[in-house]
Amino acid sequence: MKKILNSPDTFIKDMLTGLYKAHSDVYTYVNDDIHSLVKKNITPGKVGLATGGGSGHLPLFLGYVGDGMLDGCSIGEVFQSSSAEQMHEVTKAIDTGAGVLYIYGNYGGDRMNFDMAAEMADFEDDIKVNTVIGRDDVSSNHKENRRGVAGIFFVYKVAGAAAAEMLSLEEVTRLAQKAADNVATMGVALSPCTIPRVGHPSFELAEDEMEIGMGIHGEAGIRRGKLDTADRIVDEMLEPVLADMDLQEGDEVAVLMNGLGATPLEEQYVSYNRVHEVLSEKGIKIFKVYTGEYATSMEMAGMSISLFKLDAELKKYLCRPANTPFFTQLQL
Amino acid sequence: MKKILNSPDTFIKDMLTGLYKAHSDVYTYVNDDIHSLVKKNITPGKVGLATGGGSGHLPLFLGYVGDGMLDGCSIGEVFQSSSAEQMHEVTKAIDTGAGVLYIYGNYGGDRMNFDMAAEMADFEDDIKVNTVIGRDDVSSNHKENRRGVAGIFFVYKVAGAAAAEMLSLEEVTRLAQKAADNVATMGVALSPCTIPRVGHPSFELAEDEMEIGMGIHGEAGIRRGKLDTADRIVDEMLEPVLADMDLQEGDEVAVLMNGLGATPLEEQYVSYNRVHEVLSEKGIKIFKVYTGEYATSMEMAGMSISLFKLDAELKKYLCRPANTPFFTQLQL
């Protein structure tokens, strides 16, 4: 295991301690628990937006807490859900009377704990909590079972902008759900990552192999095979995304090219070149392209491609400015 | 070699073709040559700022072309200088009468070609060109021989802000040189990268080894040894940086934590935690922390730490907003 850390047992504690020092202008925590991160200067009367999940995916999830996006995040150990209590504490801290929306990925532990936290907030604190779940990974055939991956960025962005415009909990929830319903993602992995406390890679891929559709925790994908050319990898990734979205000529999308951790930006642009070709051939308009690392799996090599189908309403909220320690956008 | 590409021979062409498609609102090129990148909408009367260098370091170098930063960049093949002609074409395109400042790292090929381009611009086009060279890597003992690495980000930022305020070429040059004189960087490598056309890693490091002070092209560092704890790695990296800068209690710095390509943000924050401790113990104030990937070596694992010593003047320009496809900052 080749990582820059002090001890596998203090990895997340050391990481979070450094993070609060680096971004003390934006981040603080509640209940004396560094796993319950909240934004400083919560806007009174605004719908509170919370997310959460296991560590190891920076900038997911906490990186999107900031102006124009989220208000709080509960943080688990590497690839493990945070506790319902941690989520509950975040919920209390970010509610200013307008209610709270949970936005998180479709994983069993997260669902169980967020549901418990929502019940606690309702029964103990009379806080109304709604939930929108990210299920953008089209590598699973059954829509209800789909994992949430990088496409949740668009849900955060739209919901954050809607909340910043002081819309009601119902409206913010509707827009977040609409965003979630219009994003689809497919990934490819070239190499595994290592959970520090485990100490060895979570799976193996031969030197000439890739796995299309692998999840960000190393969940099985849809095909393992020889590493192919960038153009053919992109074609294979885009096919199920396009099939899922039923995009028509003249439709407009935003594209998210996401590195899983170890894949250089250079390779993302080689890949984007083909994405642009395929979409242009189909007459699909590209409104905005995001490249970089948005949802990683520590040092995993690979990438994901997300398409976000836009209409005038979603575009309006996508374009609104945002400013967090990990994502800054001026008004588009 | 495990990379997402079509062919080693078309790697940079495919990458740049994708990049121009993704960021067509900001980037274009001149002289029918995709290696001569310039910003759209150059501000008339503003000092033009150009950089350049080999590919494989994204977001270096072209990523800092945009509002409040640079105006043009000439782009070479992986780890190879661009040509003097390409630099000359960029120079002509970004000059609007106020002259041009070259800012680039201290590498032989780049120096030779930028010097030739400056002569061509002077003799053929009567364009006044000044030069500031990044030499921030303190792993070399002889200051004149030092390589330019991630710290050049601060030189770009200060020079870009000074030019955006419509200062003269002499003033922009003075401020860029002042920034360059006040930044120091040290790196550590944990694993090599592979140049596509070469097809095998440029060096080898055993599974339990690291190399302190290695350059971003794999240049030899100052010590190879067993991988140590994050805290001890940071201590060893900071020692020569602090010795070089002669920082006193009460001095103020900006910190740049830079991933070389494959090192997760989580490990950067574990490391930053120790940077903060060491600087705080010495009474050095931390004005602003930047984390992420600013100067990479494709899929190399490792990181660098840069300190940028601030005074009121440098801070003013550091704080100014900037907006490029790879770096956006609101007014601090």
C-alpha cells in the first residue's frame, strides 16, 4: 500500500483535521464531532441541503458544501456510511425553519441511516425532511437498484441554486428530483484502489484489462476485457447512457468528464474529443462541459462520463454561480 | 502502459482537439496550429502574458490562460518544448501594443526557444518582450539551476492580476519577478509516469520507496528511501523550503498543496494538517491554502508543497479574481 498517511486508523481523522484547518472560512462541525460538517453562515429561512456518505471520494461529498450548493455533510470512514446520529446533528444545525432536503447516493447503509435521521428530525425536532436519491449509474439494468455516482454533482448544483433563490422545500425537492431523473453516468476502471485499513487492492485487473461499468467502490461492472482505444471505450460507455436518456436531435446536455483519481486530465480530453463527435453526429447540443475530478475512488485509474439533459428550467439553475472550496463557478 | 488513448502518436493532437471543443468559449489557436493557444477576447492595451512548455502537466501550462491570468500558451509534445515559431505566433497574437511578458519554467529547451521567439518578436514585429523564469524547486542547491514546478502558479496569478489592472510591462514584470523570488517548492514522488511514445515508466521506485525532491519529469531528487509517515515526509519537505525562504515569526504565506496526478485529495489534507502544525509552531501565518492538482506529471503519484511569502502588494494581486477553464477564484 503506497499512500501518504500516518496510520490507516487515523487516516480520516487526519484528513478532516487538515481540511478544517485549510478551509476554516467555510467549514465547521457540530456536536464536537468532525464527521458532522456544516457550512458557516447558514442563510436564515433557506431550505437546508445535506448530503453524506463514506470517505474516499473527494471532492464528494463534503466538497460541495458552500455558497450556492450544500449546507452540511456527514462523513463516514472510507467507503462506509456515517451514522444516523451524525446525519441528525447536521440536519438540526442547517435547518432554519424551511426544512431540509437530503441528497445522497443509492447505497444501503446510507439509505438506512439517512432514513433514521429523517425520522429523528421529524419526531424530536419537528423538522420536515425530504429526500432525493442519486441513481445515475446506468451500468445496472434495474433503475431502482442503480448506484449513485458522479452525476449527483448536477443534482447538488440545481438543488443548491434553487435553495439559494429561497424556493420552498417542495420546489427545491421537485427540482432536485427532476435533475436526478435527467442525469445518467457510465464509468470505466483501469486499476483498483486500496482501503487503508485493508491494505491491499479491493480487486485486481490485469495490466492490459479494463472494466466497463465498475462502481466507485469497485462494484462489478458490465464487461471486463482488454483495454481498448479511447474512442471505442467512449463509444461503449455512451451507448447505455444514450439508450437510457432517450435523447433526440436538438436536445441539449451538459457533460461531466470525471476522473476517478489517477487518470490524468490529458486522457479526459482525448476521451471528450470522442464524446463531442458522437453527440454532434446525433445532433445533440452541448451546453457546457465539466472536466476534472468530481467523484473519485482515491487512487483508482479510470473515468466516468455523465450526461445531464437540460431544459430551460434546469439550465437556469445550472448556470447560477456557486463557490465552495472544491468547486467555483461564475454565472454562466 | 495503461492509458486511455487512441495512439501514442496522436495523444497530444487528440487531447488538444478535445480541449478546444470543450472550452471553445475561452480558447482558440493561431497560425492554423493547435499548439499555439490564445485566449479569445484579448483586452486591448493590456500587457500580454504568455507561457509554454511540454505537455503532460495539466492544468500546467495552458490551464491558466483565461480572465485575470494568462493570454497565450505554446504547447509541446509530452515533456518537450514547443518550437520558437509557435511561441512567436502566440506572442504576435496577444500583443496589443503594451508588450508581452513570458513566464515559464527553467528548462533548457524552453529557455532556448523562448529566447529565440523573443528575438523574432523584437526584430520582426517590434514587440517588446520581457521574461520571468520560474525556479521554485529547492531540491537543487544552486538557485540559478533550479527547475520551475508548481510554484509558477503564484507567478501567473500575480502577473495576471497586475496585467488585468492595466499596469505597464515594467510593473507587471517587476511584480512577476517579485512573486517568483518569493515562492519555494519541494516535491515527493511515490510512483513514475509513462510517456506514451516511450511506453514504459521513466524510472522505477520499489513498492515501499519514495523519492524526495524528484522533478515533474522524473529528474533525480535529493533522497530516495523507504516510504515514511505523512508527518515525517512533510517535515523533510518543508525543511529546505523554510531554509530557502528565511521566514520569520509573523510572516504570512499562501500554501499550495499540489497532487502530481495520482495522489488523492485525502492524502493532501492528511499532509496539510502537518504543514499547518509546522508553520503555526513557527508563528508563520497562513493566509490562504490551495489544494488540488496544479502541476502534474500525468499519472505520477506524489505531491509538492509550495510556500509563497506575502506582503501587502503580493497579497493584493493574489486576491484578485480569476476565471480560466481550470482555475476560478472570486475576489478574496
